[in-house]
Amino acid sequence: MLMKIVPIALILAATLFAQTISVEVFDATIEDERIKGASVYLQFQGERTDSVTTDAKGKAVIKSAKPIDAETQLVIEKDGFSDLTVQCPCDGLTYALSPVLKSIDSLRIVLSWGKTPKDLDSHLVFDDEHIYYDRKGGFDAEQDVEDTKNAYETITIRKLHSGARYVYAVHDFSNRKGDMSALTRSGARVFVYVGETLIQTHEAPQSEGNVWIVFRIGADGDLETINTLSTLSRDAAISAQAIRELDANISLPAVGSENLRNAQIHNRLGEASYREGRTLEAIAHYRKAKIVNQSFTKAYSNLGQAYHTLNLLPESVWSYRKALALASGNDAHIVRANSFYEIARIYEQSGNFVEAMRNYEFAKEQNSRKAYDDAIKRLREKI
């Protein structure tokens, strides 16, 4: 009987490259609630490893024969929760999954970080509200969890207030007077969820400061990435006014021509995929287009259309809101009218006829079309 001889070099290479990743998985809306039975796997340029399942303590250990680098992705899936995909390094970290959001106007923000510092704090400021650890409940928004032991915090906007300006920030409470580089070394990430989709992931920028202004939501409901570190020398928690002042003083850099070209390429690839019925592939391209150029209006309009095709209504509305806010130039009124109209259609589909009527009327104010008049007439008979 012939025995198969495995070259020593291959054995050594497999041993050298083998890596073990250990993670813990929690429910983002319940403190210290570990999730059993979640599927966890690594992804290398679209190729995935065999999935493992979290145990009763929410822990999963993955062994990989391939080297894990910054291009490797960790994916966590569980029925009833949004899928979570993150870039490595990911070993030894905790991840909190967001239960699927049903409301069109809701949004969830999950902050997680590494072993240090001990205490990072989430802050959401809007209208006269300031949601943070000392005031967890507010008007249509609340802090679900502040779990410093397991290094995650969650804030949920139950219903977006039309015309309000929201600012979300992270404060390094542990180093409010000390190490101004601790926040950037913390491995802090902010995950933003709409419906059943993780729509944005933010990583703490590589600079100094103890306050991270992560994003804002404008009066039109558009999500705008800020991702800037600032410094406040305070002995206690930062105020709503301090967050507003930091936000107001941040100037975002102009979009480079290379970013625009890359966004246009991904948008065209997305449009081609969508025409051929590959909607998920189209969404992936549209999302790449908006990542490289968050001011690219067409990608958001296309993304809204693709999400609607898959009946992902909250995701579609948030995409159209961004297109609405970015509309500019000679055809801005057409883009705004179309965005309002599509948002209205989704509200009508979901049974919210009041919001549907309001958006149909906004569409008509921007551009006169028979379709808008017909929709308004139809809604008047339903209300």
C-alpha cells in the first residue's frame, strides 16, 4: 500500500500561517446578553471559511489556515438580527448584533471598542435632547445599553424627527484629561443600522483627541460622515452645546477627482448588474460608489431603487433622503422631486398615508407631473 507523502515545507507553511480568532457576540439592545447559535466565519476576497457557531456564552473560535490581514473580513449572522461584517484585525473583540428594525424612520447606532480604555461614551444630540449615559431616555430616542464591561453601547432612534439636526459623537471618558491618543488606539468602531442592513461602519481616525464626531443627520434626513477627532479638556461628561460647537467648526475636505472617477465606475457597474437582475451585486457596487465619494448623488438614487426592488423599505427611504440632500445643479429639482415621490410611494406601501401625502406634495412643489397629481388624488380618497 502506497502512502501519500506530504512535503515538510507544506506542513511548515500550514503551521506558520494557521491563526485562531476568538470573538464574543452579544445582543446590542440588552446588556450582557450573549447570543448563542450565531454563525461566524472569515471571508477572504469573497471566499469564506467554514462557519462556526457561538456557544452558550456567545463565544466562537475560528481556526484559519490562511494568514489574516487587513483585507480579511469577519462575518456574523443570526436569524432576527442584521448581518455584521467587519474588517480584521478582529481577534479578542466583542461584537453586538442589532435586532432587525421594522420602522422606516428608525435607526440604531452601536459603538464597540477593545480592551482599553475602560469607558467610551455615546452621545446623541438633536432638538433639545441629549441622549447619553446620564440621560438614557429622550423623545423618540434612547440609550438601550451602556455595557462598559463588555465594551459596547447602543443608541436607537425610534422615529426620526423631520427637520431636526442630529449629531452623534463618542467621548473618551477615561482620558478626558489624559492620553489624547487613547481613543484612536482603542479599536473603536461605530455601526449604523437601518431596517435589516448595516449601512455604515466607522473606525476611529488616526489622530489625537478625546471626542470623536462620527456623523450627523441633516434636516432632510441624510446621513453625513464626519469622522473627526477633537479635544475637550473637561472633568465631567461633555455637554450638548459642546458637541454642537465641535460639529459646527468641522470643515470636510473637498471630494477629489479620483474619488469621483472611482464612484462613477462602481455606479456604472451597479447599473449594469441591476439591468441584468443581479440586484444584490448592484447594491454592492452602489455602496462602494458612495463609500469612495459620499457626495455622489446618482449612487444614492440607484441604491434606493435597488433596495426597494428587494422590499428593503427603510434602507430605500434613507438612500433617497441622501440623494435628496445632495441634489444640485440644473436638474436638482428633478432629483428632489423623484426622491420625494419614491419616498412617498414607500410610505404609501407601508400604510403611512399621512407621510405619503406630505412627500407627494413635496414632489409636486419641485416639479409638476401628472403622476404626482394622480398620487395626491389617490391618497385623498384613502385618508
